[in-house]
Amino acid sequence: MLLIITNRSDLACDYLILKLKDRKISFTRLNTDLYPDSISFDIAFKNNKLNFKIRLENGIELRLNSISAVYFRQPISPNFEFAQSPMEKEFAQTELTEMLRSLWRVIPENLWLNHPRKLWLSSNKVDQLLAAISVGFAVPDTLISYSIESIRSFILKKKNNVISKAVRHGFVRAEDKVLLAGTQRLPENYIKQFDSYAPVPMNYQEEIKKGSDFRVVVVGNQVFPTSIKIDNCEDIDWRIVDLKGGQIIHERAELPKSIEQKCLSIVKHFGLNYSSIDLVQSCQGEYFFLELNPNGQWAWIEQLTGYPIRDAIISFLMRK
């Protein structure tokens, strides 16, 4: 049975499940935010042998020998409403997280689309840039720092042609809202106002004057490239344009074979079977690697382009 690990609000998994039902593939969904009301877990050792059991809200009990494949999407912690204080809530979250990590570790890696351990290891942006260079990608000149001297020198060398973005991913949860610290072009008076900013490291990069952004979805040995274009050249982060309701054009694209091979190579470098990759093509036609999201969203790409990404994910899992 295919096990899907996520949460109740994950629309991408809802979309995937429609295709699973259409293809009559047996699956079960583990929504971690239902703990402890509707789901529970046992990990036991007896006679030097490990056994575990997952009880789900639909009455299904899963054991190791009943799991044929695993898709790890977006598990989240429950609210722990029983907690009487923030300290109790933090303790409960830590203990549940560690138990879940133990469960993930005992399910063989070859059953997963991407094992969580590999997701965590491949999420570091510096590692990604090093890997990109090792497989032959061009990357923008980059500085990650909070040193005003280093930042001033970088900006001067690039003649103020610099953008900034978060060191990790820029998404921040605040109660029921999700905020985005998007990629921004630095204002000319940035250094003069530097003391007014919080002492947080930022990722500074030379701005690539681009012809197009690309989101490249890789599943196994299949590559699904999409060009993303916005009308206003003053906007440099299409995600912000999307949040503002601006016009964005998504189209199937063809990448040079050498760039496709580099996309496959960097995904394999991290031991992944799925990833989304962000590239940018300069006005001169050169491709630059920006970042890799090992568990990135894909449903919107399929819906806008018609790429059979769901089928690719399902077929890969079924082969395993």
C-alpha cells in the first residue's frame, strides 16, 4: 500500500489522490496534524526484533510489511491543545517529532520518493550552490553575510546591481498567515540605511538581467521544464507578482540537453528522486542555477501546463 505522509490541508496531495483513485491504486493518508485524537504510533522491540504500528483515523493499522511505497509531502505538528503552558507544548512537539523521525528511519529508503533525511540534507543553499558548480551550472556571484564592510564591497564591485533574498526560503508562518520575504532589488541607499535593518544574515547575489525564469520539475529521469514570464521588468520575484494578482505566463519549455542533464545530475547528487529547480536565463541566453527545492510544489505546474507530473510521481513510486 502507498503511504502518503502529509497534513489535512495539503491540496497537492488531494490532487494526487484524485489520480490515484482514477488509476485504482491502493493508498492510505497519514495526516500528522490529527495526532493524538485520531492517529497513534507504536515502536516496539521484542526478541531483538523491531516492530511498529501506525493506527489511522479510518481504522487502518499499518505495519512495515504492508507499506509498498511512501510519499512524504508536508507533515505538520498538531496544536497540542491539551498543553497547559508553552513549555509543555514545546516538550510535546519535540517528543512527537523525534518519534516520527524514528518511524521514518525504520522504513527502508528505497520505498520513498524522497526520504526525509535526504530532504533535510539537500535543503541547504550553500550545499546547493556547491553542487551546482560541481555539475557544471553557472551560478550568480553570491555573498551571504551581515558584515557591513563585506556587503558594501560586494555592492560596489557589482555597481549596485545586487538583489537580496532569504538564506533559507523566505516563508514565515504567523498564526494563520504565511508571510513571504521575497527576492528584492537593493535600493541605492541600502548601505546608508543598514543600521535600521535587523542583524540577520542575508543572501546577496549579482542580479542577472533575465529573459525568463524557469521552474524545472524532475521525477526520476524525467524532466518537466516550464518558463515563467512576467510583464513588468521591475518585478524580479514572480512569487510576489503572483501574490499580488499580477499576470504571469507559464509555458512548457525546451531546455538545451546539456542543461537538462545538469538538472538530472544535481538531483542525483543529493540522492533524490524528485525535486523542483529554479533557473534563470539571462538576456544573453546563458542559464544560471538559483536554487533547488527537494520537496517543492508541482501541482500548479501540471494544472497550468498539462505536464503529466502526477502520473510520473505515481509510476515512479509503483516501480519501487
